[in-house]
Amino acid sequence: DTGVSQNPRHKITKRGQNVTFRCDPISEHNRLYWYRQTLGQGPEFLTYFQNEAQLEKSRLLSDRFSAERPKGSFSTLEIQRTEQGDSAMYLCASTRASGGTQYFGPGTRLTVL
Amino acid sequence: AQKVTQAQTEISVVEKEDVTLDCVYETRDTTYYLFWYKQPPSGELVFLIRRNSFDEQNEISGRYSWNFQKSTSSFNFTITASQVVDSAVYFCAQISNFGNEKLTFGTGTRLTIIP
């Protein structure tokens, strides 16, 4: 299996701009997760998809954040009107089944100037 | 509520020394999974081990070993004969809330192996 891939790897944007990240999970993994990691911290859960259905969103995910997983394959995470506090590493993970190991992509590092 | 505590923020050891990374977890569930991930400077989280709550048997994989003790809610990780390539941030994590099964991570331990 190829691993989880994420694009872009780095994104620098100005405050107020919109950004979109993409995650391609391991094929046949029906569960996909987004996490956010700030400096010196462990990753924190943002949202979760089972196939194309978004089943849970963290309170960390403000109204400016939206995620989709059309057709249950790749997923996108969009941040509208970015703020400096959005600067972080955005990680995507996928797993095949309940209780399974989540495999992570390389992440997208966002810097908001 | 789920919580994972990694009290050791940073550890430095000289190459070839053994080192143990501590992890204490909290959960009210009887069924849960525990994980260790490695995050090298490149940033990608690398899976190391998964353990379910019903299996307290210790595990060894090469220079890595894990000690799971439910009585103390601990899942410690030992690297034997450390190498410079072991330098990374190590995260302990758990899944307890069956349903979405999100990972709850500790704050990580930065391990530096001094040549």
C-alpha cells in the first residue's frame, strides 16, 4: 500500500485568505481523520469521516473550517479568513476498521502571516 | 474523560544507553487501545505499536520494548542500546471512545541521543 499523502506540504498565506488542503488516504481505508498540531503539543482531533459521511467535529473546528470527503476517497480541509492562530501542522490519518491503527500522512504546515 | 500524560518533556542520553519513556493514561472505558508514535524532525508521525486493553503481555521488537500495566495505568516504552537515529519526539496515545475512535495524544517526549 502507498501511504497517506497530503498536499501541499507547506503553505504560507496572509491573514484573511482562504486555504485548502488535500488528503489522500490509504486505499480501502474507509475512516479518515484530521488533526491539528501546534508547536510543542500533541496532535488534537478536528474531525472524522466514515466513507463520505462526516460523523464528528471537534469544538476546535470553528465555523471558518470545513471538511469534505466526496465519494469517500480523498478529503479536503478548507480554512476561510485565516487567522494567525491557525498556524499549525495539519495532519491526516486513515484506518481500515474499528480499533485499527491510524496511519498518518506527512502533514501540511500552515503559516499565516 | 480521556487523558494521556507524558511527564518527561525532554530526555537526553548518550548513545548506547538504555532509555525509558513514561506514559500514564486515564479512561473510564474497559475496552481501549494504546499507541506509541515517533515523530522525527521531518514531522511525519510513524506508528510504532498498538496494544489493546485485554492484552497486558509485554512486547519486544528489536531494540524496542513496551511495558503495559493496567494496575498503574501505564504504558512505558524502552529503547535499548539507543542510537542517534532514535532522536525524535515520541507520543503516547489512546483510543477509548468507541464510535469515532479519535486518538487522544500526550504532549510528547523529545528524546535526544548524544553521539
